[in-house]
Amino acid sequence: MRAIITGAAGFVGRHMVEFLKGKGYEVLATYHTLPLDDINFEKAQVKQVDVSNRGALRSLIYEFAPDEIYHLAGIAVTTGRDPDVYYRVNFYGTLKLFEAVREVAPQARVLYVGSAAAYGAVPPEKQPIREEMPLTPVNHYAASKAAADVAACACAAQGLHIVRARPFNHTGPAQTTDYVCSRLAKEVAEVALGRTKPVITAGNLDAARDFTDVRDVVRAYWLLLQKGRPGEAYNICSGRAYTVREIAETLAAIGGVKITLQSLPKLQRRTDIPLLLGSAEKICCDTGWQPEIPFQQTLADLLDWWKGKLVTPA
């Protein structure tokens, strides 16, 4: 089997490459910009490509002739970018990928990776969120992902084998501090190593999110291309939400340190969603997927990863 992974230099992309290599796939890992620490994609072909360049995508797909395409590329941070960038990359980049597939590899199975952020601020009484919930995004990141999600639905209706994934929050080793679990894990690791005072700062400590281990997420992506129904959308989630406060306190307990938590107004988002909790019933029914790694184990692995990174000479 041959697979292209777009956005392979990102957090989930790295784990996706390793997962497919373990399955014996021939992998073409694409990236836009490699991180400063670079990545060793042993036994995988590596190509630089801009997903907004349809011609480059077309050539890449034609030459590699993939059986499967995992479209992970995109602008993932939810704030701080020019709105145009979100739509150019997340929406138009996705649409151009679909058109390139239609032209040169219409038989390929494609996974579009959207985001549960596209659901927006769903009232607690309507959660856990199911896939039929309307998409009502509250920021440009979520809106661009929702737009691409709808485009994927239309392209699937026209004959392409596209499955839509809507992952909720996920974390694990090698995640950047742009995301709350990894940022808190780094701060707790610094406290445990005696490098900083035991004061941890965050935004809204009571915001709750449904977290899944990234290693369970990439397994879900693979299963969706094996057993998911073309055109359908699937939540990927654990069905359990954790507050920022719970995450910080769990990390501190794992690290064997006592901390003081402080909520800073400047770290709170204007459009912060109080609760985002999903239902995984559909993906479980259609593919047999279930999350296997307990959240506490995920946090322990993430904390260990940060400790190792902080003590390793640059």
C-alpha cells in the first residue's frame, strides 16, 4: 500500500508516518516548512509542497500514485493569524487537493481531517456532540475547517472516496506548547527539575475539552480509510472532558510536585467555549475503533517527553 501524508512535519503527521510505516506502507511524507529540530522520516520519501499550489499537488500525486491520502496539512492554531491565511491553506488548499485527486488519482481513498472546533459553542444540554450537529464556528480557524468539511462532502457526492474526520482535542509526546496540555506539561516539568517556581499560569481554568491520545487518533484515521463510509463525517473523541484545572493538577501529581494555579485574564480567549464533548458512537459502530490509552498515561508520557527534552543539550 502506498500513502501520501500532507502536513507530515506536524504533531499528528509525525505519528501518522510512524503508524503507517509500522503497517508496512510505502509513505510519501509532505511538508511545507520543517521545524527547527528537523525530523528523521526514516524509510519514508519526503517532499516539500505547498498545498495551495494545485499544479505541484497534481504532479506529486501523479508520480507517487497513492492508494490512500491522509490530508493533515493546515494552519492549526486557532488565533493570531490573518484570516486570509486560514482560508487560503485550510479551505482552498483542501479544495485544490481534491481537484488534483480527481484529475490524476480518482481511485485513491482520501481522509479529510477537519476539526470539532467547527461545531462552535454547543449548549451543554446538547452534548455530547454527534455528527449531525450543525457547524457554527466562532473563529476563522474553525470556519475555514468547516468550509473544507462541506467541500469534502460535495466532492464525495461527485464520486471521490473521501471520508471526513472531526477530531476533538488530542495530545501526546512531541506536541508544541501552542496547545494547553503540552504547555502545562512543560511548565510542570520545569518545576519538577527545579528550574522554576511552582506557579502555573493559564487562561480559563474551568474550560473543559474532550481529549484523546494522538496514538489512538492516528489509528482512528487509518481505520476510517479502511472501513469508514465515503462522504460521512466521524467524530474522533474519548467521550470524557477534562478541565484545564484537572489537567494541571494531574500533571503535578504525576510529577510529584505541588503547584499554585493562577488564571490570567490576558490568556483567556474572547470566544472561549466552556465545554466541548463528543460522541464516538458512529466511528465505533462503523470501524470498531475505541480509544485505548488512558488520559493519565497520555499525560505521563507527555511529561516524560518534556523532561527528556529539557535535560538534553541542544
